[in-house]
Amino acid sequence: MTARTLQGFMELLPEEQIVMEKMKSVIAHTYELFGFAPLDTPVLELAEVLLSKSGGDTEKQIYEFKKGDTNLAMRFDLTVPLAKYVALYNNNLTFPFKRYQIGKVYRGERPQKGRFREFYQCDIDIIDRDELNIVYDAEVLAVIYTVFNKLELPAFKIYINNRKLLSGFLESLDIADKTVDVLRLVDKIKKIPEEAFLGELNDMGLPQEKNRKLLEFIKINGLNNEIIAKLENLNISNENFVCGLDELKTVINQAHNLGINPNNIQIDLSITRGLDYYTGTVYETFFDDYPQFGSVCSGGRYDNLSSVFMDKKFPGVGISIGLTRLFDQLRDNGLLKIAGSTPNKVLIITQNPDFADKAINLAGELRRNDIPADVMLRNCKFKKKMEYANKIKIPYLVIIGEEEIQNNTYTIKDMNSGEQHTVTIDELLGLIK
């Protein structure tokens, strides 16, 4: 049998997996800094639960199968399981409920560059009963900003909009009946020529003069305060538009209070997140110098998370980072610091097999001090042990030989600088920490 892995499923070498795990850890730690509690939901759910909010390509992509008389499916995102979770446990939860989940999801789509059948999503959501304060939309901005800074990724910008602005603008043009179709089309405007965009609007039966006004509206640009001023100067009294503008101003102002660098936030009226799911604030995050990556973090505000499961209203706001896709693109473009194939900071080697007890004792002492350490136990020549240390790119090497045994000392070598010192156990602990 030939060993092979299914297309669309990522497997990494140890040195790559270490970086992936560090990224997950940074993301989880940042989410917890903002008060999000961890949540884990089953990979397998009843098919009827996962298909409750599906539509379009989702039903075609979902992994569904039958076990006995039960129709099962593998989760295709982390949002529908969250909706089920809130519906089930809302009487036991304290609202506003802030949760994060980092887990694998599954989609049976055609594998291609940047598209996986199994991939990690890193989600946060803030959910409340009946009404959710708009300031939380700014807090989500702060989470994105903090995560991407802590990950030390390339320069990025979070593009923000409020869908009420566009729906209110369409209502002011008396074409509200086309809102859903127009929002989906606007979401694609950066991928198609302007004339093609106008052509599709014409195909919807919209008047040409209104199509031009719509295009001019979407193209409003400038600094954030300039865009807000231009929107105010339109003097549109539509209730939806006014509400959307007020919410957008609040989010921008609170983002400043939260310490977000204004250069990392940009209002963009063409950002709509094509899903009908979103009802207010929407986000898309792009790297300034790598637009070909597409959006690396997106999400927004929604009115009612659990509407298909219950009558109670649970509005929320959330975002998702597609970690597998992000890692894949960063790695392929040489933007990740991939080091050795071990999480250990120290490798202990001996010049004589008889010194193994001292080496093992030292490893235990290092671990008790929270220093990841290992002992090279293979019985081979000293040169081979050094080759192994270089190959795994260990940061520090500790050598135990005759002199070290006699003087109860250790020789430590910094593998990056090449510097070497003979030290006591206390000095060794101080150097590595």
C-alpha cells in the first residue's frame, strides 16, 4: 500500500507544527485577555442541526453520513454549533456571553491553493439577550488588532463598514426590494470591472441613473473622518442609514479609546460580507503588501444567533480567523520564523555513557524549573550527538564530560552565538531562563 494523505488535508513537519501551535496559543491567550471563555463543541452533530442554517453551496459541501437510523454531519463552521449551544444552555449562561473556539471544520469542496477540506477556525463571539451594546463591535476590532500584532505578522488593515448604511441608501433610492441581491454583488466589486458591476445591476432591472449613484456611494473614500463627513453631507434621513452612520461613528470613536492605531482601521463602503446573516458592522482584514492572500480575518454583527432553534432574540458580533489557510500562505511566502523541530530549549549530551545518570538528573531539574529539556540517550560517537543537536536546531547544548563530573559543573553552549561557558547548576538555570 502506498502511504498518502487525502487532498485538502494539511500535515506539517515538526518544525512547522511547532509554529502552528504557537500561533494557536497566541490567539487563544489574546482572546482570553479580552474575557472570552473557551468552548468546545462536537465535530459530529445531527445533520438536521448543521443544515438548519445552510444554503447555497453549503449543503453540497457538507460531509453527511448515516449511522444506523441517525443522520450525522461534520461541522462546516463553528457558528451553527454555537447557535445550538446557546439555544440549549441559555438558561445556564450569563449574558453577555463571550466565547472563543479554536477547532477544525470540514468542507467537501474541491481542493486548491488556499482551500482545504479540513482547517482550523479561530472564532470569537459576544452574545446578549434582546440587545447588544454597539461598543462590543469596537472591542472585536481591538481583538483583531491585538492578535495580529502579537503574531508579529506583516502590516495589515482592518476594513470596516455597516450594512445599514448601504441598505438605507438603497431604501432612499426606492430600490429596497433589491437589497439582498445588491449587497451580494457589492461584495464582489473588487473582483470585477466597474462596467461589469453596472451591467449586473442593469440585469437586475435597476434604473441606470440609480446604478451610477450606487457606484458613486460605494467609491466614497478618504480618511475615516473624511468619509464620515461625506456621508453626513449626503443629508439622507432614512432611519436605517442614520442608525448605521451613528453605529459606525461610535465604533470608530471607541476603537480610538481602546488604543487601536488609526492607521490600522479603514472605512470601506464596499465591504458588505455577502451573507444575509450580517445586519450591521462588518469587518475584513487584509495584509497591506499581500492583497492576494484575500481576507485573513472577517466577521460582523448579526441580529439573532439562535433564530432557527428558539423564539428568544440573541444578537451578537463575532469574527473568525482561518488559521490553516493563513499559516499556509504565510509559510509559502517565507513570512514565518520556522526554527528547529523540537520545543526543547536544552539538549544534554555526555562524552561517556556512564555519565547518563547525571544527565537525566539535570533534565529533571530543568523541567522542574519549567525549562523544556531532553537527553541524547543514543549510544553513538560524540560527533554524531553534535550533528543531531545542529540538525534539530536546539538553542542550548549542555555537555557533561570527565571534568564536569569531577567539578560538579556543566558546560553550556549557545548554539546561535557559539559561546561556551562552564557553570554551576544555579548559573545554568539563570542563563537559560
